[in-house]
Amino acid sequence: MEGRFIEKKMVSAEEISKFYAITKKTAQNRISEMKNNPIFMTGDFFRMNGRVWFPAFDEFIKQRDELKYK
């Protein structure tokens, strides 16, 4: 993932799946996990139509991976 540009915009699960080379269902599951994390509920990170603020999603994935590999 190094060298990829993280766009500062709202994205859908489909766009996330393409960026991270994961399935759309996995992206949807990660967005659901993110919505359950109180850290990410303090700002305006989600839309009712399922779109998510991409920089926040990227930060969530980084934090999730750090915890997983500790």
C-alpha cells in the first residue's frame, strides 16, 4: 500500500474494494466494524447511503492491522 494516494473524499464499499483489492463484502464488513468503533463515531465519517470518509477508513484499517499484529 505504500505510495498509494489516499484521496480526501467519501467513497463506497465498491471503491474501497478496488483500492485495497478485497471483495465488496469484505469492504462492507470493515465499514460496519468502523461504525462500531467509538473513535470514528465522533466525526462526520459516514453517510446514510453507505459512503465513508476515505482517509478515516484508511486510518481505521491501519489501527486494526496494528492491533492484529501486536
